[in-house]
Amino acid sequence: LNNIRLPRDIEIAYYGGSFTALSIEKQTELLLPAYNLYEKNIIKSVRVSTRPDCISVDILKNLISLGVKTIELGVQSLDDKVLNASARGHNSADVYKAVNLIKKTTLKLVLQIMPGLPNDNLISVIKTTQNIIKLKPDFVRIYPTVVIEGTKLADSYRKNNYIPLKMYQAVSICAFMKVLFEEKNIKVIRTGLQATEELDNDNVVLDGPYHPSFGEMVDSFIFRLMINKILDDVTACGHTIKIYYNSKDASKIRGLKKNNIFFWKNKYGISNIKLQEIMVEKDSCIIEINNIKYFTNRKFINL
């Protein structure tokens, strides 16, 4: 790598555990190879993922000195009843303390949220979302809870003490959260677990809203809400409608297996739906009904 200049910005990320729960000496040992690449301008940055209760001033200073630019906190929820029932090992106070320390540095902050944990409900999800917004992170990740073999949650699931979210529940909840975050200019950089060969094994994920295209399903649902808003207020029954959209949104408009198309036809009695790509802003679209055009985007959703 010493003689290679890569064509795009490269970032090294340390995931899969609570990085800063390690001793500072061990953190330094693990970060040094990445830092050497950073010093040679081979990579542009380093990020680490960790727990909210494993943050201190000394830890942050060490991370920054070794090229770390972004830190991700596994917040999961800001409801202490949910955190306690989930045996997360930290409470909401730990989150606020960690965020306060990180905000005093140059580090970018990502908060990870996990709706659907034990004792979670729509009210606690709403409150967590509102409180996350108040913390003003740079980015958010939303991972709806799934039941993984070999975990305490799997044991609870087998004893019928835990019921995971259904797919449609998780999609609608994550869509709700994503729209609220975007309204406050907080970018959601992922919804749903990253698909892997291991997770695609039926013996690993026992239950819960896991799907390789979960993020796409959330965005498709948001488009459904956008277009529903228009179709609720006009007469489309028996008519052909046209939907004009950005080429990058083609699959999101149709939905997984064209379920959005089927939904609109059945709910509103539409005879035909024609799709056409045009130069329209991403995450927006124009619906034409009886030669009248209606513009919509995510800001028009009434939650």
C-alpha cells in the first residue's frame, strides 16, 4: 500500500465491538497501522464504534491523536426502562455524558438506534427520536432489533418473553424516524443491518425485521406516504396516472416486487400507472392526474 494512491477517499472503520472498552494501550496498538496509512495520505480518515459508557477525555484525546475523525455510539434507546430490560449495561445518562464530551472535540458523531428492543413501544421510540434530535448528532444509523442465535434475546424469544417487530411495523417505524431526522437536517446513513452471508443464514437470524433490502423498503414506504398524500385528495379511481421521478428513485417508487404499484391500484382504484424518469430532484416526484400535475417530496408528509 505504501506506493499506491487510491482513486477515491478511503476510510478505515473499527466495528464489531466496543473499541474504547479496550485499554488505551491496546487501542493505540490497533490504531497505529491505520494511522501510518493516514499519515502517508493513503487513507483519509478512521472511525470507531463503541459504547456510550466507554468514553472519557483521555480516550478521546488518544483517538484524535491517532487519526480518528468519527466516533459511533451504540445508543440503542434513550429510555432507561428499555435499556435496563435489554441489559445494555449503560443508561441514558451515560449517553448524554458521552455526547457532551464528544461535542467538545473535532470528532464527527454518529448515534446508532435500535427500535424494537424489549419494553420498547411507539411512545418510547418517539421520545428517543425527539431526544436524539436535541443531541444534534452529525449522522444516525437505525437498526431495528432482530433475534440472533446464541444471544440472551434468543433465549427470551424462545420462552415467549420477547416478541420482535413485524416487518411492516419496523418499516413504518423506521420511515417515521428517518423523516423526522431529515426534517432536522440529520442524515440517516443506514436503516437495517448490513446484509452478510452469515445473516442470510436462517439458522442465525431466528426472527425479526431483517431483510437485505430493508433500507430500500423504508425509502419505498416513504414514497408511498408521499404519493398517498396526493391521491387522498384527488379522484383517481378509474383513471391512468403518471408518476415522474428521478432515475435514482426508480426502485423506490415501484417498491419491492412492485408492491407500491399494486397498493395504489388497489387502494385508489387506479386503472393504470405509468412511470417516467425526468430531471426532478431526488426524493421528489410529480404525479399527473387528468392532465393536472402535483409535486411532492418528503417535506410534504404529514406525520
